[in-house]
Amino acid sequence: MLKYVVALISVSVALWSGCEWLNLWFWELAEVSQDSGRLLRQEELSLYNGREDSRGLYLAILGQVFDVEKGRKHYGPGGGYRFFTGRDASRAFVTGDFTEAGLTDDVSDLSPSQIVALYDWLAFYQKDYTHVGRLIGRFYSESGKPTDVLQQVEASLAQGLKLKAQAEKENELYPACNSEWSSDRGGRVWCSTKSGGVHRDWAGVPRMLFSPGSGQTRCVCVRLDDPTHSNNPNLQEYKDCPPQAESCLLSQD
């Protein structure tokens, strides 16, 4: 896994050289892989569920096992996250399904963006809790080697990070509009120097941006003095709204 993570670090540096947090995130995961610790079977991990006569508080995520004893108020009996201990419930970290069926390590149908979120959780545990070892099973073999399943998950991670970078780049180019709606006045969209969470020195004007991939449109702010926008066939003006207006009323139809 370390070799694969280092490869992903190289990809991250090449594609997103300005994202220091991303590089740090990968290096933290690489440290987890280097300090592999011991190998546990599910039967042994289940003994660390915090219940009476248990050996402590362990949980696993993507086959990596962590000691969460210092968070006992959260992971111990009666804690809000007690159902995570003694098992690998990777799927539930991003789905929020805390039923027995949902508390599983099967992440085969998660989207690339969900896999990115799952690795964010893995980085959180690596930073805040003690790494104990690896869980033999879906993600690691009897000898502690990454399984084909884990390699597929890592491939999905790489795809998810690429999509995330593309979305962030598009958001910088086309920040989202501010919006409001009321039953009596209808809707309104407008642009400001802080709309879409992107702080900038220009406000822009509202336009509808069509996404071919999803078949949907969203309101974005564009600069009138940027000629690249005039060549984008996916940008459309709002009906009955002046082209240079920073605010547009939306029809209730």
C-alpha cells in the first residue's frame, strides 16, 4: 500500500501542486502504512468493543486498526459512536447507516467522492488516535498485504481526487451565485465578491451553467470582461434579466 500511496503523492504534486493540505494528507497516510503494527483477525478485534470484560476500544477503517481509548466518552458504552468499535464499519462513516446491515466494511458501491470522504476519516484517525495494526480480511491478506479489493478502492480514490480537483477549479472559474426564494416574491439569484464561498475582487453577473455530465444547470457568476466565457456554449443568460445585471429575478413558472 505504501508504494501505491507514494505514487498517489506524486500524482497529487503534479496535478495540484498548490494544495499543501493534500500533500500533507497523503504523507500522513504513508506513515500509517510504514508503521504497519500487528495483524488482527476479526475475532480478536471484536474483543475490543468497550463492553464488559472487553480488552479496550479498537475500531478499524479500511482495514487499518486504531486504539480509540482516549475517546471513550464517544466510543465507549453509551457513546454516540459506540457501534464503530470492535469492527470495521467503513461504509457507515460516509453513508450514516448505523444499522447492523450498514455497519460493514463493504464499500464496493461507494462513489469516488464518497471514497475521498472515507480517506478523510482515515486521515483523521491517523492524526488523532494510535495506529495499532491491520485487520485480516477484506482489505489485507493473511500476510498483511493489500488485497485486490483495497487496490480497487485506492484506484477509486485517485479518480475521486481528480474529480474533486476539477470541481474546485471550476468553482474558482465559475463561483456559485447567492440565491433566495419566498412563496410570495419568487426567487432571486445574485453575485457578490463572496458568493459561492470564493472570495475575489470581482462580483460578476448571474448565468446558468449547463453540466453535460449531469444534465442539470446551476447559477454561476461570470466576469463580463473575460472573453473565455463568451466561447462557452454551456453558459446561458437568465430570461428577462439584463445581461449586465448583478441580480436576476426568477420566474415562478
